[in-house]
Amino acid sequence: MLLSIKALLSLLVIFRSILCDMKCDDVDICPKYKPYCSKVGCVFECPGQFYINGTNCVLSCGDWYIHDQKCVQQCPETWLVKELLTLHNGQEYMEKKCVENCSTFEYVFNNTCVEACPLEFPYVNNRNCSAHCSDEKHLLQNFSINSLTYFKCVSVCPRLVNDIYCTDKCVEKLVLNSTCVEKCPEAFPFISERKCVETCPDTTVYIDKDVCLQNCSKETPFFNNQTCLKTCPESFYTTNRNGIIFCEDKCRNGEYTYKNTCLNSCADDGKRNYYLFYLNKTCQEKCPSDYLEQKEDYNYIGNCCPKGNAALKVNEGIKCVDKCPPKYVRFNDTCLSICPKYTYNYNDSRCVCECPKSAPLGLRDEKWRCIKSCSESYKTFKNGSCIYESDCDEPYFIFGTSCILSCPDGYFWLQTCIKRWDTPDTTIIATLLGVWVVLLMWSRTALKEYFIVLSMILFKTDESYKKHMDESIDDENAETTVDDRQPLVTQDNETEEV
């Protein structure tokens, strides 16, 4: 009998399982491999848009709550409720989900996440809507949501406190330790920039009825000895610091005096169109007579350098030096890195307009400069300059290492400069007389030239030759003589000593 009952129940389960493949209801029991019942049959699991209500897959939990995709009568302890408006079967209903925390822009009221607190609970304490703030957070910081005003409960205001409210500024009140007050207490009797202070700051120029003033009025713009004055006392200097004009008996270290005024520098302030020169911690419009004015190219500033010194440009301006540093040359009381046009480097120390005879002008490293000897390429002197030998043009001629116009003393011309004898040789004299006879018979012009040469030999002079040559180049000397070295430029009223 017992066996028959068990067999009957097994058949019933099999029968109902076949029926659940097509349809089930709340009283039906689905098999374990399809444990959840839906309106169309048993399923292995409820899809994402469905919730589990017991053993059924449903689209709505009704008045129940949703937790982990299941319908529950209440959320777990410490969990909150978040309501969402949802549409089901064409009808609107409020879906209530269990959440651990509300979003950043939500608040908590009756364990429910809300985007705005009810107006009867305008205070927000730790993101909870409240009817009042706690004693620990008794200060109020107002904010608004959709034009509705609420108050955040805080223990410290970000800037200032006015009564119990946080504010950005104290309107018609004074500030004492970040609090708005009607009057400063005795411990902080002075007012500086609408703040109660124990003492006035160092920048205060005047105290009027316990008020620390930072500047004097236009009628009394000068400040001296805690008083604003119309003018500074006699022999005092004026200086502008942070917009305040002080009267002082002397300028501070690092400042310069100019017309009873202390300046940080003599540089142009953008309003000046005249030069100021540094001289012994002062600014001068003109240097003394025993000083030289050295001007910069900008800012209308310069330096007074003692005579004999030279001006050297540095990053800070102009510096007076008694000697130019290495790699600099001196020209017109100025230290330069290279000589100006039409001047020449002499001894790597200064620039001259004309080289001395002891160091003639020549080319070295493709630059004209005063050198003590000519290089191998420019080994010929002409009028104190080094030139190519091929540039020695007529009527000049080469003699040794020089390009000259006439033979030196002790020489005579006979196709070249020949050293004359102290005592004429009789054989040579006889030969010359014979030549004279031939020339007499041949040409009077040749005879004239012969007498000139003979006179140089016998009377040891070349003046006749010089006179003869001078007559031949008179026309050339009447015009500007062309020198085949770079032109020399001389300056008026200036003498270069070597």
C-alpha cells in the first residue's frame, strides 16, 4: 500500500512538470532544474528586467522593496531606500530599491534618498534632513536647490561668521578673528582694513580715532613721524614705498639721491627724456668737469667715469675701469671688443686712427692692424704700411723690403740703388769719360742723364736726381694720392701716443 502511494506521487510530479513546461501558477511547483515560475512556464532564472518574488518571476514588487533583484518586505538594516518612477503595463508606479548609500547630490530623509529636503526640515546635518542642527555643528552655511533655501550645519565657516551664519564679508561690521562684530574689544583696540588688531601694521602712516591709515590724503601727502604733512622738513629726502611718500633724513642702503629724492635706480621711469648719470650713490643730470659722461643706448642712463678711466658695458650697465679687461681694446675712453671702422688695433690694447712707424699698418688674419713686422705674404713696406711686392708701382721701386721713391742716403741710382764708393776708382772714371764721349756724339738727352749720374758719384749727392724725379710726378701729387693700402682716417684735435 505504501509503495503504491509513493508511485502515485512520483507520477503526479512528472505530470505537473510536463504541465509547467507550458504554464504555471502560484500553487504549482516547478522542478529544481527550472525553479522559477512565470506566466508562460517554468524557467531556470529570472531575466534582468524581472524580480524574484518567492518562486515567481515578476515585473513589479508592488509595495514591497527590491533588494538584490528580490522582492522583500523591508530593506536590510542600515540600508536606505531609493524611489524611482516606473511604468508597468501602461501604469505608473513607484519602485523602491534598497541601496547602501545615496548619490553625491542626494540627501537622506526617513531612510529615503531625496534630492531636496522637505521645507519643514531645512537643515542638512551630515547629509540628513533635520528640523535643527546639533550643538557640535551649530553654524549655518546657506545653499539653494531649485530656488529653495537650505542650511548646511557646520562647526567652522569657510571664511567669516555673522551671528550663526557663514558669510563672505561683514556688512557694516568689523572683523575679529573671522567673526563679525559691532565694535572692537579692548584687547584689540585698533582698526586696520576693517579688522580689529592689537597694534597697527608697519605700513600704517597715520592713526585717526583708532583707525590705522595706509596713506595720507592729497592735501597732506607726505608722511613723517606718524603725521601727514603738506611738505617734508628742510634737508629731508622723499621716497615712495608702496604708494606712500615718506620723509627721511637720508636714503636707505642701495638707494640713490636725486634732487632730495631717494630712487631705487637712475633708470628712466618712462616719463623722462633726459639722461641721469650714476656718481657716488647719486643721480646727476651732468657729470662734474673732471669726469667723463658715458651714456647707455637706452633708458636715458649713464655713468660718470673719472678722466683716465674707460667705460665698460656690463649686464648691470656701464662700469668705470682704469684698464680694459683681456680681449677688449680701448677707443675714445670706451672698452670695445673690436675696433670701429677706419681705426686699427694697436698692441691688442687700443684703437688708433693711424699706425706709428714702429708698428706699420699691415694685414694679419685678414684684418688690418698695427704690426711690428710684415708677414711673409705682405713683406714690403710702403710709407709705413705693409703691401704686396707686386703693388709697388712706378715711380716707386723695390729696395730691399721697402717700396721707395728715391735711394736712401749713401746710394745712387743706376737701374737700381747702388752703394757709392768713398774714393772713385780711376779705371771707372776713365770708363765713364769714354762713355761720355760716345754719348756726346749720340744724344744730348742721354748726355744730360750721364752728367746727373756722374755728379752723384763724384759729389756723393742724389739731390739732382730727386729734383728730376719730383718734376716728373708733379701732376700726380697735385691730385689725391692713391695709396694701395686701406685708407687711413685721422681725427681732428686728437693725438695718439705710442
